[in-house]
Amino acid sequence: PLWIYGVADFAGRDTRIQVPLQTFSGARFGQEFSPSDVSGTPWGEATISFTSCQHMNLDWVRQSDGEQGQYRYQRTVNRLLGSGCSNESPTR
């Protein structure tokens, strides 16, 4: 399996987030783990877009060959109490 990892800062009202993605290798689990063995390699970038309180899009592009993909998600449960979110498009 290939594990792809990404971290990005975002503000509470952001509706679009750019996330740089990396893969990691070299590490071992348990007592064999040593942080100095971990090697990260840039993989690509993901864009997460919240098009409404009920829908989220994840678009990605792989850096090595430009291959792209996308996933569309729809919330299947009611919103969280106190989230201030309705079925309308999110506000900035």
C-alpha cells in the first residue's frame, strides 16, 4: 500500500484548502522506529473544496506525471449542533 500524507492550515470559514502531499519511507514500527530513518518525498497536491454544508470535493494531482483525480462526498448525517451550517453554500 501507498500512504499519502498532507497537512495544511486553514481558517474556520475557508471553503477551499490547498494541501501539499508527501509519501514517506524508511520507518519501522514499534521499538525499531527511529525518526532519522524517515524519508519524505513530495507526491503532489490536493484541493479540498466545501461547496455546501452537505458536499465536499477532493481534487488531487500527482507531481511525477500530472495524473489527476477527484472524489465527491455527500454528508449522510445531520449537521453538528452549533456548527452554524445549513444546506446553503458556506459563507466566507
